[in-house]
Amino acid sequence: MLESKWVLLLMIFLFGGIANSIYLTYHHYRTNILHPPTKSFCVISETIDCDRVAISVGSKLLGIPVATLGMFAHFFLLLYILSERVLELGIQNELYCSIYVILLMMVLFCAYEAFVSFVILKAVCIMCAVLYVTVGLMLICCKRALAMSQGDIFGVLYNLFFPSLSWSILSKGLTAMITAVALSGIIAFAVDYGFRIHFRKKVAEQAMK
């Protein structure tokens, strides 16, 4: 049985992460396309400089802004949870165990991004740091909501495959996951495309003046 207060906190941090990642995507394109003469609000010093981080090599992965990938990941988690509830699949325990593993991977990716920013670039992006903390808090909330040890969480997922496949639970989980992937991909990349076109139009308008 899930601890409802921790689920609520998880959802609050999740919405915060969505808002933050949308802003970071906006900031990425504003900085890289518009090249505005005025600096962002989080450019405070040579070290605390969001703009420098946004134009760095570490701001993209396989040509896609890391901020957009973060937005996709957060929307996916939200829609993954909602899909399970809307479709009334009855696999909350297994779903939150899988979310815990996904959040673990997100924390590791945040650690990698933090290393690139703090150690290699020697620059701090305040909004990025807030997002790293938010992901960490989501991981803690998810574990608290499950009220299980880490070994038990992985045990639940292991039991889906061994000694025999739990086809019923897996099919329900895949239904929720595929639905979430499709919808979050549409939303995240539509927002990404919108920001990109918006700032390209602004550049074109400036060139015509």
C-alpha cells in the first residue's frame, strides 16, 4: 500500500520539475538562437552563469537539448502515473517500483550533468541545480511512498520476469508506458519546436529592421 502523503509530495516536485524543464528549454533556445544583449536573471557572476552553461557542449545530447530531454522525462513520469490510474490497471505497486528505477537513472544523469557543469565548465546554472535537487527529492519521495527497502523494490521488478513472466502485469505496465512515452514525446517536442520557431522568427524580424 502506497503512502499517500509521499505520493502527493512526489507529484508536487514532479510539477515543479516540469515547470523548471520547460523554462530551461525556453532559456536554451533564447540563448542559442536569439543571442540577447541582456543576460538572464541567473547570470550573477563568472561562476554562476546559466547562459554559459546553455551554450556549452554539455547542453545537448545527440543534438537534442538536455532541457528538452528533461522535459520529456518529467512529462513521461506524470503521464505514466496518470495512465495507470485512468486506465485502472491496478498495478500501482509495480508501477512505482519501476518509477523508482527510472528516477535512479535520472539522478545518475543529473550527477553527470552536474559534473560537466561544476568541474569541466566551472560554471553553475541555478535553475539546473534546482532541477537536480528536485529529481533527488522525487527519488526520496518515491522510496518513502513505497515504504520498502531498495532490495525489496528490485525484488518486485525481478519477480515480474522470474521464475516465470507475469504476462498480465507486464502487459498492463507496457500499456501505461507506451501511452506515456507517446504523449510525453508529442508534448515535449511540440514545446521544443514552438520555442525554436518563436526565437527564429524573432531573429528574422530583427534582421529585417
